[in-house]
Amino acid sequence: MRCPFCGNVDTQVKDSRPAEDHVAIRRRRFCPACGGRFTTYERVQLRDLVVVKTSGKREEFDRQKLERSIRISMQKRPIDPERIDQMISGIVRRLESMGDTDIPSKIIGEIVMERLAAIDTVAYVRFASVYKNFQAADDFEDFVAELRPPAQDS
């Protein structure tokens, strides 16, 4: 593993432990050339996924891009970071087990929204605002109105 500080390719593993509920391995590494310390994660990848955009464009699935968008929607929310990691790993496993390597972006968005709705409503609305491309305040109002339970007659 190349050192991110000096580029040395001869780094040493100092500590390994399970991470993300035993679906990844966290490794603490040390570079003997510059003394830098850094962490890497090792995960099982069942297959190479390709995201098919609504425009028809195809691009390689990027776990970091998925993680970034989910973490942005959950910013300043009272959600344990470990739970977020588990959710992301669960989404990736679900995508990999779908049986097809070509996954429409619409499917990925729907799965993410389903998981966010179960964890945090605010994060769900934040993600939906980008995913569904809200253009005006009315779009938010309509979406949030769908989340509210129907009024009870007294």
C-alpha cells in the first residue's frame, strides 16, 4: 500500500481489526520512510457494478460517491457514524446481490431513500430534495405533506 504522505510503497500494517459489523477490515499502517500513519479499509466486492444514468450514460459504481451523498444528507443529525457505515454496506450488498451488474441510478436512489426513511426523516427529505430535483418551496411542501399521516376526525 502506497503511503499517502511520501509515496513510499513499502508500508507496514501495525494493527488490523474488524469494522462495519465484520464486513470490512480496518488496518492501521505505518510508513518507515516518513513515519506517517494512516488507516485503510478492506471490503469484499462481489462484482463490478455499473450505474446506468437516466440519460443512458454508464459509469462505474463508486461507493465513495454513495457514501458522500448519504453523509451530506445526514449532516448534523443524531445518527451514530457506525450505523451510517452499516447502512451503506447494506445498500452495496443489496446492489451486488441483485444479480445484474448494470444498475439503473433510479434503483439506487430508491433504495437509499427507503433506508433513509427508516432511519431519519430529515435526512430522507434532504436526500429526496436532490434526488427528485426539487425546484421550489412548493416541491418541499408537497413531498413533506405525503409524509404526514392523514388528519384524524375528532
